[in-house]
Amino acid sequence: MDIQTLKDRLTVNNKNQIRVPDLSALGDDPDVPMAELLDLCYEVDHPRLAFRAAWLLEYIAVQHPDRFSTVAGNFLVRLPTQKNPSCQRHFTNILRRLTHPKAPIPYKNVIHLADREMLVETVFNWLIDPLTPVAVLANCMDVLLSFSEEFEWIREELKQQIEFLLRNGSPAIQSRGKKVLEKLM
């Protein structure tokens, strides 16, 4: 599949709406060019296209780890440059999967080879940014918790940041924040 076909499948249908089953079917297509899909997640001039590409990338990361593994290293290197909050949600979901203790071996390997300090810094920056959406904040907490075994200093910093967020946080932040705090104790 060429890049134009991929763009068309992510943007066009009868009312410029794409249904989840259509995206899922696209994600199951082994001909989706993974490097180009990752590039589309950074389309600044087309945020809806970037969002759909990020959704598709997350779907592939969950359903087809072998295919996602082909771009996982590049995904991690480029993570700090993702400025679209809608894409950050999908990217932090992917990062949660990559850092999970029960992650597939290829995911554990790519995290092991990655610049984990840069990943932690990026995720902390998103966590402390007052404009970061709630879903991204909640995912950031989980990712940082995963890194807290390796970087002990994260525990105290994360605890303080969560306590700050709990002061005026939404119900979702309250729920996730309390769960993460329990695990930090």
C-alpha cells in the first residue's frame, strides 16, 4: 500500500467519517506501511489525520506486536516531538503497553535499548503540563510507575505530582492517582 492510499483510507468516506471497524480492518492489513503510518501521526497541518493514524498505530501495537516492533525504536526516539494531545493519548497507551511488566519480549527489548531517561523526561513533562488532557495524565502516571523500579527518584517526584493533581483533579485523575499512589507505597 502506498502512502496516498493509506492517507485516503484514513480520511475519506461518505461523510468524512471513519468508523472503528474500518480502522480495525485497516490495522489488520499487513500491507500498511508502518514507517509511513508513524510519520502520519505527526501531521501538524492535518490533526484529524494524525489522530486517526495514532489510533491505528495503537491498534497495531495491541493486536500485531510483531508489526509494531518494526517501528517501535523510531516511535520511542520521536516520542518527545509529539505535540498533538489527541495523539499523545494513543502514544501514552502504546508506551504503557511497551513498559508493562508482562509486555511481549520484543517490546521489552526495545525499551531496554531505548533512551529511558529521555522517555521519563518526556512523560514527566506531559504530566506536569497544565494543558495535558486527563487521559494522557492518567497514562503518564502508569508509565512513570513502570519506570520507578529502575529510577528510584521517580517514586517521590511522582507521588508529589499526583498529590498535587488530586487537589482539584477530575474523577478520572482521582481514581487513577489513588491507584498509583497505593502502588508507590
